[in-house]
Amino acid sequence: MIENVLELDQVSTVFRSGWGRGRRELTAMDDITLSVPAGETLGLVGESGSGKTTTGSVALGLRRPTSGTVRFLGRPFDRRRGTAGQIQAVFQNPNWSLNPRLTVGASIAEPLSAAEGGSLSSHEDAVLTMLDEVGLHRSVAERHPHELSGGQRQRVAVARALITRPRFIVFDEAVSALDVSVQAQVLNLIKDLQAQNGFAALFISHDLGAVRYVSHRIAVMRLGEIVELAETERFYDAPEHDYSRRLLEGM
Amino acid sequence: MTGTVAPIPRATAAQAARRGLRRAATTLDPLATVAACVLLAMFAATILARLVGLGGSPTEIVGTRLAAPSLAFPLGTDSLGRSLVPRLLEGIGTTLLLSVIAVAITAVLASTAGIVAGYRGGRVNGTIMRVGDMLYAFPSIILAILVAAVVGPGQVAALASIVLVTVPLMTRLVAVSSRAVADRDFVAAAVISGVSTPRILVRHILRNVAGTIAVQGTYALSIAILVEGGLSFLGYGVQLPGSSLGLLIKEGTTYMVKAPWLIVAPGVVLVIAILCINVIGDSLRDRLEPRETRSLV
């Protein structure tokens, strides 16, 4: 049996705002159950407001779910203990993903120095290795983010996520802001690195083409619920749910 | 495949140094450079007065009472026959020193509170902002008088008043900037990586709001000079036989008709100091917060 790196078991997240008569509740995740085994990518698709990003932040431990359990490597999830460096994320906006005041090398080194201690500059070897792996020139380490293109910045974000050799990575709209050709490069990079490192990944996107390219299985979310969860091939050949069909037709 | 990404030519140390110099030279526009020079001249004059007695003794009675400006006494003499030049130089020193120390304290307090409020958001932010609102609700001079009543008139009262008057605005602006930075993905990435909160606050938030702190610091300095002036003018700030710009103006008002030079000189210095500081503040703002446009008025 394949080991599940991340398991969500009947997880619900409800946002509450206001009080008294103005009180509103919004269910962003409704009884979600899913799992991601090592070496596999689960694609999570759905329109804006369907709860994709909330699912991502619950999986990352940034948000505590209202009910249900999240298990990481079989143990109930506790962010503050022992997961440092095992879980990483790559986010959407290449302009916001890196601290403009830090050099690229320092940004990449940060997760490693958080997990293993030591100053940002003491992990230079690991940083240079990572730059090689993501196909960037070593001199990039000395640069600041504004000197790089969007695609290069996203590669840097991938390098930062991978430097601790995590077991699980969330890609939240990681290529949506890039040109199509650059998207393909970054998606290829993600696939290659996954083949090398065997991490589990949650790939969140509204772009069905990109999801199909990197995912082994696809989950479709709508209004906080998973309406279909299937192998990628099966999903694109014969979607079962009405909503999935409409999504695919809209491509 | 991922293919090759063209190597970026590595900047040589010499190029980087040249860039640094050019950056320093273009940090202030010409007007702000003049303003900075004027302020530096004021600092230099007051330091020289203290060290080598430039202008003579500030407490010695040297001439007739209320003598008009002359060669011997370039700014005239006051009601006790003391020359105004050394009194003014000492006053500039007291006012500037008090203000700078107070603004330094403000900067530390407001940055800490603002960054924590902006990063944490929610209730922490709400609590800190409401405390700021309470301080805001008092007119600054009333707040200053209240402080003087509690701790007793003097330099400590002036210092504490300046801090209380300047902290709320600076805290609020730092909190707003910090909020904007805290929403950025690199902060979330750091949280996920397990970077400790103090590290995140310093490395990611403080570094990115440093420009706001510098700009607000200069504006706070001009407010500080005004508050010190107002408080000393009312008699709650710096006490005789000391000297400060506010105290000199207060003394001058008594003989405003008979000896107008006593009020004109410190008044002009006060205006010039505040003008210079605001010009520098505007220049820093244009430089560090380029998206904020100048006001239309």
C-alpha cells in the first residue's frame, strides 16, 4: 500500500462574520475527504470561490479547520511541532512571492536555516545546488527579485520550496500568472523534480490544461464540496459529474 | 524541457559601489539638500556654542536691558541684559536634542506596536488602534499640559508629551504598511517554513516598512519641535535659566512692542527648522514611497 503523505478526513471549514442579525456563515469546505500519496500530484480545480485556496491553507496548516482531521504522515497535524521544512508552498503571484529586500540566495536559504538553524549565508552550497536543479544560473543568488523575470522568480520560489526536501508541496495557482511558454517550462520543472524527489503535491489551479499536465488525479471543487475525484485520464475522457463536463466544455 | 536560462552577468563590486554612490547622491533633491545643510549648520552652531562658547555665555549679563541689535550684540539683548545670540544657540540645541530623542523613542514604540498590529491583525490590531484613537482624541497641546501636570513641568514633560503626541499617527501608518506586507506570499512562505515570528517581523516586515518609518520620523520631528515650542511657551516645558526656542518666544512676547527682535529671531529659526525638516520629509517620501503622489494642494 502506498503511504499517504497528507490525508484530509471529513474536513469542514466555516467562515463566520458579523454578529446578531448581520451574522453570516460561509462554508468554504464541506466535509472534504482526500489523500495524497508520496510521489503523486493531486490536481484541485474549480471556479473562484469554490474553496480551493481554503483547502490549500488547511492542508498547509495555515488555517485550522472547523471540524474533521488533517493527518500528515499518518499523525494528526500540529503545525508548530516537527513539520518545519517538511511542508512547503509555491504561490501565485511572482511579484509577491519573494521579499524584495532580500537577495535571491537569502530567500532560498531561509527555509533551510529555519529547519536546521544557522544564518542565511551559511547555506550557500545548498542554495547553489538548488539553483542548478531549477535551471537558473548560479549568479542569480546575488540578485534581488526585481532584477528577474516572472518565470525566473517562480523558479526561485520552487527552489525555496524544495531546498528542505519536503514531503509535501502545495502549488497554489503557481503558474497562472506566467506566459504560456514559461508555464510549460515551470510545469516540466515541477514534474522532473517530483520524479527525482518523490514529494506529494497538491496542485491548485483554475487552469484545466495545466492541471492535466502535472496531475495524477483530479478533484473538482464546487461551493466547498468535492463533486468528482478521478484519475486524470479517466476524468478528461469521461467526466462523470455535470459540473465537470461544463468545466471541460468551457476550456 | 526546462532548458537554459541565460546567465545574468554578475555585477562587479566596482559597479555596485558606483550604483551605491549614485543612489546616495540622488536620494535627496537639490531643495532637500539645501534644507539638510541648513539643519546641519544649526546643529554645528549649537554644538560649537556648547563646546567653545561661540557667541559668548548664555547666562552672563553683558549689556543694557533690551538693547537693539548692534555689532556687539547681533541680535540685541533681553530683559536682563543678556546677549540673545548665545541664548538662541543654546535654545536651538535644547529644542533639537529634545525633539530628536523624543522622536527616536517614538520610532521604536510606534514601529514595534505598528508592526505587531499590522502582522497580527484582528483583535491585536483593533486594541492597539483604539488606544491610538484615545490619544488622538485629545488636542495635542491639552495632552501635553496633562502630562506636564502629572510629571511636573520640565524637559521630561516635554519629552513625554512629544512621544504621546507623535506615537498614534506613526503607529497607524506603520500598521497599514505592515498589513500590506504581511499579506504577501513571501510572508506566508516563511510561516509555512517554520520561521519564528520575531524573525518574520524583523526580516520580512520591518525591512519592507523601513521607508515609511523614515518618512514618518521626519514628519514627527517637525511636530516634536512645535509641541516643545508650544509647551515651553505655556511655561510647562523647558524652565529658566535654561533656554529653548519656545521659551525664548515666550520671553519675547512680554516685550513684543518695545523689543520685537526678541521674538523675531527665535520665531524665524523655529519656522526655518520646521520648513527644512518637512522639505526633507517630502523628498524622502518621494524617494521611498514613490506610489504616494504629492497632495494636490
